[in-house]
Amino acid sequence: MEAEPTRILVGVNESSLKGYPHPSISSRTAFEWTLAKIIRSNTADFMLLFLHVQIPDEDGFDDMDSIYASPEDFQSMKQRDKIRGLHLLEYFVGRCHELGIRCEAWINKGDPKEVICSEVKRVHPDILVVGSRGLGPFQRVFVGTVSEFCVKHADCPVITIRRKADEAPQDPVDD
């Protein structure tokens, strides 16, 4: 009997510097860390779940119940609306398929910290991995941090991955 894979939910977002389809520095760092430190070469024992949360009024995305599990799943969607968040998820799903890692990805709309914690309750991952910009206390007051909120409120263990010092942009709020 085959054991259930360890399910890792990874919260991902777009780069505020490069825009779509580029993942943010924090998202890419969290993903690469997960590959290197948790999955390693043991791809059969893991399943990655990618969640991108679009903030209302910024994206206008309507197809939030769609699941994407292979590169082919993106072809029909691309022909319709060329939706921005779709390209971001395609990056992560494409990488997983190159490496032979099972995955799913989806988009929801709302306040990222609330939606991520709600999705943790819904899909019951074994671990939540989120990137962190490493903001100081002054910036946190004005910007807030999704990772801090998830550490306090998610119903599963949370791993926060800070971006590398040499990858931090001049303005730490950028990602």
C-alpha cells in the first residue's frame, strides 16, 4: 500500500518589480528552499499545492474554482482571457512537472492572509510554506505581513522563508 504524499501548500505571488509572469523574490525563494531542503530528490513522497491570492479590484478574476495540475491545463485558459495570475501559477506547475513533482495550483480572491488561512482549513496541508520579505517593525506597521499572520493563525505548521540578503531590492517593501 502506497503512503499518502506529504502535502505542502505554498503561498505564491507576483513580483512587484518585474510583474507577471514573474514570481516575487519571496515566492521563488520559498519554492526553491522547499525543493532543496524538504523534497530534495524524493519527489514521489510529496505533493505541492500552490495558492495565489489576488486582491479584489486589482485583477477582476472570476474563475477561482479552477484547478491546474499539468502544463496542458493552461492552454485553453490562455486562449480566453490571458489572465495575469494564470501565468504565475504556470511557472510553478511547469517547474514541478520538469522535476516530476505532483502538484495542483489555484487562484482565490481576497485578503491574502485571510484567504491563505481559510484555504489551510479547507485543504488540510501538512505544512504551509510562505515567503517573507523580512520587513522591519516600522514597515510592518504600514504594510503588514502575511507570513506573520499565517504563523499565528494557520491550522498547520508554517515555515517562513526570508529572501536572501543579496536578493533584497533597495526598497524592502518591493518583492
